[in-house]
Amino acid sequence: MKRKIIVAVTGASGSILDKLNSLSNQIEKVGIVMSKNAKDVWKWELDNEAYSNYTFDFYEKTDFMAPFASGSAKYDTMIIIPCSM
């Protein structure tokens, strides 16, 4: 069974996206929510905005119409990548 995964990135570089990309044969769908801070940290650390090149579905944190906002979408995994301390 392929996984349906939600990833919430709040401030870390989001390197998990590379790993998920490499597991595409095991994953049905990936939804990404990146905070503004996460995008800023990515740009500062990597000097690019390459997160937008991934084929995952990106959603704003205020998007209450995102499929995973409802339990009926049947996402089975959530990964939270918090801000580093």
C-alpha cells in the first residue's frame, strides 16, 4: 500500500523533501505546508528557492480546503519538521 503523507516544515531546511522524492514508488501523494519562515531559512541556507521545483502539492497554512484538512482524505502519515533551536 502506498502512503499518503503530509509534511509541515516550519523552519528547518526541509531536506526530507529529497528523501520523499527518492521514495516516489512507495508514496501515493505528498502534501507540503511550509511556513514563510521555512521558505526564508531554505533561501538563506541554500541560496535558492528550489523547494518550488518539487512535484509535491504545496498548500498555505491557512488553506482549509487542503485535502488533508479533512479526515476523509485518508492521509496516513504526518511529518512535522520544527524550527531548529
